[in-house]
Amino acid sequence: MSFLLYVHSEKGEMHLAKPDPKAFVPMSQFTISEGTEEHWAHPTIAGGKLYIRYGDAMMAYDIKAGS
């Protein structure tokens, strides 16, 4: 079974990464453009959307295949 991970960095970046025990293998990334302060909430996926809370902002990204 193959899968990818969404990784939220402390610098306000979201990465889509391939799991590898030897190295961090990013497939893509984007900078979260809204919000302030600390952001310790975990990204959540529901209904084909990726939800990200970053400080005082909440964003939803459509991640359904073929979108």
C-alpha cells in the first residue's frame, strides 16, 4: 500500500511528502498565506478537503483526486 503524508512546518509551510525512514522526501509544498502566531493544530482531512488552522485563521483546500 502506498500513501503520502501532509506535513505542517513551524515556518508556515505545508508539504506533501513520501514516507521514507532515511530522508524527508517532499513531493510538493505551499506556504500558508493567512494567519498569525503559533499553529500547533494538526491538519485534518474530511470530505475531500484539507483543513488547516494557522493561528487566528482557518483555511480549506480541495484535495479530491481530479480536482
